[in-house]
Amino acid sequence: MAKKAVRGVAFDLKVFLGAIDRGRTQLNYRKDEIVFAQGEPADSVFYIQKGKVKIVVTSDQGKEAVVGILGVGEFLGEGCLIAQPMRLAAAVTMTDCALMRVEKAEMIRVLHLEPSFAEFFMHHLLTRNSRVEEDLVDQLFNSSEKRLARTLLLLANFGQEGAPQPITTKISQEMLAEMIGTTRARVSFFMNKFRKLGLIEYNGHLKVHSSLLSIVLRE
């Protein structure tokens, strides 16, 4: 993250998101801890410094669904910035995590005063919005096999720099089924199929090969 001079003072994004100061608190969580619960007051934004967090929505009937998995360098809870009074989903850690909690007022202050931070945050929002649109198209038009392949590629950071990375976070077939809107049995069937085709590997951790993209691109 580059420094940018604003009004003669250098603003460093990395320092801002890593230092405990006004309205900013460093928090550490163990695996499976709740960062915030659905229905809680929405009063802060979190920035992930280490680990992975899943976003979970619970219906009035008590049914849960994992609607997203976030990792290092991503924000969560930003709905508070658009006058969202309560959290619409819960955030639960999937690994040991280090998060920076930024109070709503401090977040708004810096967004107004620091163009470099506003640009950085806007890029995050646009990227997240694009992902949501892609997820919607995926759910509406693609088979569960394609949805699973795309989800595995995303979890392995496909499309970012370098080759897909091993998925070190334990993600159950039940969770994958929730994410793509199908049954655990279907996920198990396709996972076995992908492994037999050499598209994924199990070796302590799940390894996804770039060749899995062929499932997504197939007509």
C-alpha cells in the first residue's frame, strides 16, 4: 500500500489498518468464534489481517446458509456505513484470526479526509459487488457441478497472482452444499468426479488445479 500526501501529511494505508488508535481496535479470535451476530447493532467495520471469516445468514425458521467466505485484505460489516441499523448476517471465524475493528465514525471520517483510503475502500466495494453479481448469475443459470467448480476455484484464489493455492482452511461438504445451493450428496459426487479426473487433489489439504476451470467454461 503506497503512501499518499494529503495536505502535506503522508497517509499510509498499511499503518492506518494496522495501528491501534482513535476508533481502531486490534482483535484476535480463535477458530469458530463469532465476530458479530445477525441482528446486532451495526456500528463498526472490520478488516481481516489474518485468517478467514464466513458470513452466515439464518432464516426465521432457523435454517442457516453460508453466503460468503472472506480472507486477508477484505472488509466486513461495511453495511453500517449506509445507515444499516443491524447486522443482516453473522460473521464467524473459520481459522484463528486477527482483525482490525474500525468504529463507524472513524471510518466515515477517514473516508472523507483521505482520498487514498477512499479509493482503496471503493475498489473493495466494487470488487465485492462484482462478486455478488457473478454469484447471482451462477445460481440462476449454472448447474450445481459448475457452481461447485467455481466456488473451489475462488476459495483457492484462482485469478489472483500465481497458481491456485492449496485450500488450507477446513471446509466441509455440508458448507460447500450451503454455498452453492445443493445437497451434500451432490457435492460428494462431484468432488469424487473432480478427483478422478485429476482436477483436484486431497493430500492433507485440498488442492485445486487450474484445469478445474474447464468445468466452469464447458457449455
